[in-house]
Amino acid sequence: MTKKSYLQTEHFTTKGHWWLPNTNKKVAGELSYTEGDLTLSLYGGLSEATVESPFSAKPDELEYSLIHGELEDNTAITVLKPFYTKWKPDITTLAVRPGSKVELRSSQLGCGAIVEGAHLCSSDETFSKCRVEIPCLDIWLGVSPFNIDMKDLPRSISLDYSIPEDEQYKIESSDCRVSFTHAVTPPGLPLGSSPVISHHTYLEIDLLQPQTFYQILSRSSDVVDLLSVVYGGPLMPSRTMLYRPSYDEPLSVFYPRHEVESKSYDTHDFLIRYIEIKDSFPTVLRNWMNSTDNIKRASRMLISSERRPSNFIEFRFLPLVQAVEVLSNEAAHVTVIEEEEFKIIRENMLESVKNEISKELTNSIKNSLQWANGRSLRDKLRSFLGELQDDTWQLFAVDKEMFLAGVVKTRNHYTHYSTKARGRILQGRELHWGIQKLALMIRILLLVRAGVPEKVLQSAIREHFRLKQERSVWAGISEDGSEYVGYEQQ
């Protein structure tokens, strides 16, 4: 493993020696980066184990803040937040007494993340800049650095390259500056022998005050999430680099994540292109970076459902409904009455029955009353749609009330499985298109809250080739579902 040799989308296994900071004990082992897993397998252990019973012992330390490593090619590695998941103590006889110390013959540790290129002194070490490589970013920005003249084909082809201007946005409340920067790899020397020019576009986040590893990754994830929403589909960074203050050399970062099918985006694939929101983008970016935890959770539920969709169509539907529930906490009138007013009513109700019923029933009523002041899913959805212009909600629904009925009844069915025969729920193709429409609704709500004008969304989505084609199909499919036939009647 050489520096920058692997992308975050690639799996790898590499060998080296590993030790705890400020210790001399080095243990050979392998570091594996696979789908959803980052594992360090050691031919031994980094600490002793205490015998608990014959043939059983537990490591004295079950987790560490960091581990240092050196690979076969002398690359420095720092492993963050490692913890033991498997171990085999060196116990070969019943004569070993409980409480005595033994070595580990082998062990395996799960890793929170690795930093390639340096031995960090502490897990709290800070970074001043983050650079993220994002697929198709230059296409989304609409930059075209090459000018090609092919007037005298095939005898003459002229190629001019002009590096585009960087786009920079200062987010004062977040103490950072977000940039879309451009870089070029010039042709090899001597000029003319290798006429290959590579153009790259990066997302860069410069911090006014250095932040820790997980803080700066959280910042970059927020921007990537926004790009995933405007791209209109799954998106994952291909490489993440961190910069330390006073150091010019970047450090590669890897962390466990599920494998995502890499998708290539062309100009017509994006839900909203940069050129369409260029004027409002500083406001959109600022609002997004400073959005509430509920909005961030809802966006990540949407994005996660698209990055790794379930094999079962029902399990693609429920996370989207949950995202709506989370997002509804940001809507107006999320409660039936004001909380203070309801608190008085609740206390009066409980006081009136305190001596009349059992303690068990009192506790049951008390638990039920916790949710009594919350609006139903149908009312929450109706509130959302009421915030949007008619031309906006019609981008994902034909009849507002029928759309609400289909979502609510189907959620109730897959949550409680209490639908009676002849009750209507979304099934088959109805459920498939219901999922697509619900995802589009969430995306629109997130972008409207971020500050994208509804007129821009209406124009972009109405003319989007794929969405226009899909709309011509689901517009003729029942939005409240079809009659459910229970298994006992099939």
C-alpha cells in the first residue's frame, strides 16, 4: 500500500507491524479494508490478558484511542478507535490460575478509521483542511476547460486548456470556507511525446479554526450530502484527504462504509445542475451547513436508502416514511396544542384517575399520553404539502388526499400488519412508484428548506428527462393503492 494508491471505493489488504504509541512492543498483522468493515488482524496482541477461567482470558484493554503501524513499504499508518472483536489467549494447560497474566496468540480489532501517511500523536489532533474527490463534480459544475479545434480533420487537431476559476463560499457561522477547486496534470516531458492532460475538480473545506478528525469529516459529509440531494441519486466520495496545520503533505483517510454501486452522471442525469442554482447557491450552502439535526437526519435517511436499497421493496418504503416523521419536527404546528397547555391537561387527567385504577394501568395511560399531543402522519404530510405551491407538490402527486391516504395506510400496514381484507394499500407497482414519489417529495422539501426557489425546482424537475418519463407512467397508477387480500384468503 503506497500513499494515495487506493480509492475509498476499493478493497485492499496490506501487511505491516503495529504498536501502541510510546511502547516498543511491535506485532505483525494485516489491515483489511472491505465492504462495511475495517479490520486489523494481529499475530499476537498489543496487551496482556487476564485469565478468568481455564482456557478463557480477557485482554486487559478492550479498546484503544489509536494504534501506530508501518507497512511493508514503510508507509506510516494511524488506526483510530480500534477495539478487540476476537482474541485467542495463550493458554495450553489447566494449571494456569485465574487472575494470572498471559499473552494473546492472535487477535482481531475493528477500526473506526485509518489515516495513511503519518503517526498522529493523539486522537484529538486537529486538521485545518479537507479535500474530497467527488465523482462527476466538474460535470455538475458545468465547467469545460478544453477548447478543441478540429477544422482540418484528420490532419490537424488543436487543443487549448484554460483552468477554470475556483468557486469559493465562506460559511461564517460554521467557521469554514467551502471551495470547488480545479487542478491540471500537464503532459509529460518532452512536450509533445505524451499529449495527455488530466483535469480534476475537488471539494475543499478550509477551517478558520482547526478541528479534530471526526469534526472535519462531519463537515465534509454535510457538503457531500447536499451534493447527493442535488445530484438526484447515490453519491460517495472516491478519496478524502486531510491537511494538518503547518504541513503541506495531505493524509489519506479510510473508514468503514458499505459498498455503493458507482454511478456515472451525465449532464441530463442531475436533478438540479449548478448553473440552475448558482445565484442562490451561497444561501443554499449556508442554510444546509447550519441546518438542524432533524433535517440532517432526514437527509441521511433518504441518502442511505438510495446508496444501499434493501432487496425487499417494503423495506425501501419504511425508511422514507421515517425520514418524513423526523423532518416533520421542523414543520409548523407539529403539536395539536402548545406543549405548556398540554402539560396542564395531562397532569389533570392523570390526577383524576390516580386513586381509581391500578398503578400498572396508570403507567400505561401515562406512556400513551406522551404521544397524544403529536399530530398524525396524515396531518404531518398534509402540513408539508400545504407549505408547497400547487405546481410543486404536483411534481410528485396527482391527487393530494389520495397520495396521503396511500402513504399512511401502507405505513400502518407494514408497521402493524393489521390491514383487514379489502382495505387499500400500495402493492406491487403501486408501491414501487409510491417509493419513487415519496423520495422525490423528501428531496424537494429538503431543497426548499435550504433556500432553492420553488420555481427553479419546478422548471428543473418538470424538464428532467428521466422524471418526465416516470411521471407519464405513475400519473395513471392508483395513488391510494388497491384492495389488500390477506394470506388466509389467497
